[in-house]
Amino acid sequence: MSAHQGLSCLECRHLGVGVAKGPRLATVDVRIPAGRFTAILGPNGAGKSTLMSMLVGERAPQSGQVLLDGQALSAHAVEGLARRRSVMPQDCSVAFDFTAQEVVELGRYPHRHQPGAGEAQIPAQAMELTGVDHLAQRSINTLSGGERARTHLARALAQIWQPPADGAARWLLLDEPTAALDLAHQHHAMRLLRQWAGQQGAGVVAVIHDLNLALRYADDVLVLGGDAGVHHGAVLDVLQPALVRQVWGMQCDPVRSSDGALQYIFVADTALPV
């Protein structure tokens, strides 16, 4: 990991999470370091996707600011940001009848003036990594929801496939990347994200709903909990049964799977009324 990666962080400074003049959903003060996989968790309506839209600069916060490496997002040149940060939104619909390969190739567009080594092979390599290489010539609009999601994950990975020449850390921000995936592909995608954080030194931030996926794969969690406030830290320190009951209204029993990972079994009849 380079010195840039070791110092790189995405910071929420007094960030007011909420839509325009709507209610304040949360006030977030956290530093998210590169080289770690951070999962954003919380119940419906807690502001997870709203926060993500602020982290990527699509939505202005009600207050405060988002900084990347100590500078406001707006201070970063758009072209430079696109070469080191990729985004996978929740809605991955495509208006045009592109093939899956063409969609993944769009991820390399920011690098068109400074192509990397082996540039032509990067889209194919990214598609192989997410298991959609056999769909390369299929229209994106004929794929299943899960196949489209894996194609867009390949596009996001292709965009930051190689480290920048200046050694700056890469960032990958994803809004519910596993929502359309079946069980096996959920785990495959989460393993990929963990590897990109741990082995590539990328800062990976993802909104997810499955607490057990977070327990197994994330390094850190950021929990938006309404009246429970904001909780951020190492996953095993933060995602305790007491907090799960406070935030989600569910009792959970901790168990260890055969590989030693901590997982929760949820007791359905303890769910609080909506």
C-alpha cells in the first residue's frame, strides 16, 4: 500500500443527511479510510442512499461537507476524480441497447487520454472477475437483474482497475450492490469487495441490508439508526445484538458458522410493530 493509500480518507464533517428541506435523518461525523471495506447499514428510511448520494457528490447535504483526502469533493477535478473513484448506483438501468461488454468499456472512458498497460484487456478481465464474461455480446437490456448488477460491478471495477500514476488511493462506492443477486453471487461480490479493500488498498463503501453479509465481509460499519443516532467503527464492536434490537427492533442470537464467522439468527416474533 502506497503512502497515498495509507493517508487517504473520505470524511463526513458535520454532514446533515436529509432531502432538501425535509427532515434531518442523521448528522454524520466520520472518517472512512482507504484500504478498508465499510458497510452502511440501517432500516428503511434511515438515510443510507441519501448519505451515499452525498458521498459521491450527487446531492448537497443539509449542512456540513464531504471531503476526500482533506479537500471538499467540489475542489477535486471531475476528470481526476473519475480516474480514481467509481460509483455503482442503486438504479443501473441503461437507456441505450448497449451490449454488456460496451457497458463495461464505459468504465474505461475516463482513461481514454491516458490508457493503462493492457488497456484493451481490462474490460474482459473485469467481466471474468464478476462472472459475466460469457454475456459480453448480449444486450444489457435482455439480462436478468442479477446479471445486469454483475455487469455494472464489472464496469465499476474496470474504471479503477489500475492504480493512478501518482499512487493516489482508489475508491469504490456502491449503493445496494447485492440487492439483485442470488445467494452465491452475493457472497462472491462481497468477497471481491473485501479483496479490493484489503489487497488493492481501495476504499470500499457499500450500502447493504444483510447484517450477516456485513458481519462476514466488512471491516467497518456505519449504522444510521434514527433515534439511535449514528454508530461507526469495527464491525464486531458496533454490530452488537443490543444495537440490532435498538435500531431494527429485532432480537438476534449470535452463532458461529462452521468456518468460525460470527452470524446472527433473528427471532421473528420479536419484531416491533411498524
